[in-house]
Amino acid sequence: MNPEPDAPVVAFQCVVSGRVDAPPRLAAHLRAVHDVACQLAEWLKTTYDTVQFDADAVLFGAATHDIGKILHPAELSGPGSAHEADGHQLLLDLGVHDSAARFARTHAAWTEPDIGMDDLLVGLADKIWKAKRVPELEQLIVERVAAVSGQEPWQVFMMLDEELDRIAAEADQRLAFQAAYPITTAKPEPMTDYRRIATHSAPSSAEECGGGWCGGPWDPAERQLHRQSSRCWLPSAP
């Protein structure tokens, strides 16, 4: 698989731009998991450069893994797995190739025979973003890394454990970011940076909020009102 370099951004914008009618809470969740997937991919690339994985595929999967919850909004706040198969089909209907759409189906199916490192990393990002540790999932990753790195599994685990602890330390900020957006579908709000939501720090001028994730599908007058409001923070890319 080799999606376009901006595929994760395109996938995220597909949700927040109105092309699909996503609840704001879901869009915020996808942004948070995508951010964590970026960190995991960078760590694996720099720490174990012999491990073969497709970083672009991982980021695309993280940005779209729960898209099926558009069709099953009750699963945004409660248990359920119907979003997995239906999310896969939704992405196919949007024109996404199966090799990329599969993450909507595989992000919680770690033991299927066709599961690769890319799928495991998306599943891990979907857990550790909120500081949830899943030993079975982590062990699958440890075994694959150990098989090609020359390290013993316990050594790989120690390295992975340290990175997951680092990522988990910001879980409260990510959870606050997600909770700032409603579950019900409404007019899309900008996906602001969860670190700024947690600290309530505002930009020094209204212009700082222009463009990027804060673009929003508004007319110029409405956008200006938003930029001057207390809900407007300077966003940052993942």
C-alpha cells in the first residue's frame, strides 16, 4: 500500500469538511488517535529501523478507523462493534481502496490471519491515546519487532513500555479535547489543538487562527466572528 503523502490529512478533512456527516466528538477522536499514531510511527522508525511498516498507511488508518460510528452514533458513548464492518464499507463507498479502508475493520481484530504491523499500530494508537494498556496487543507488536531487530522480547518490551508511558502521560489532555465536542451531529467546529484546550491559552491575535484545521466551512463574516470568540485557539498540525 502506498497512499498519497497527505492521505491522513485528506481523510481527516473528509470527516470535518462535511463530505461525510460526522459527529464532532468522532472527528475529535480521530484527530487525537491520529496524533498518537504519528508519535508511534516516529518512535518505531527511529528506534527499530529494521521493522518494515507503512507509516502513511498507519496514519490513514488512525484518521479513519472509527468512521463507521457515523452510521452507529450510539457506539460513540457505548459498547458495540457494528461500526467496524460498516465503516469499512463506508470508506469503500467513498472511493477508498480496500488496502486503506481495511483499518476500519481491523483496528480491533488483532488475531485475524491477515493482520500486519500496520494494523497492530493503528490498534495500539486507538488504545494508548487514552492510556489504556492491552498486554495481548502489545505482545504481538513486541514479538514482531524482536523477530527482526536482534533484541530479546523483554528488551523490546522495555523500550515499548517506556514510549507508551510517555504517550499515556498526555491522556487526560486528549480526553479533555475529545469531551469538548458534542456527540450529536452539528455544524462542524474547528479541530483545535487539544494542548491549547487543556491550558485555555488563546492566540495573541485573531489572525493566528486562520487557515489549517481551523478553516471551517463558514462564510467570511461567520469565520471572523469565530476567530474573535473565546472558543478560538491557535491550532497545530498533528
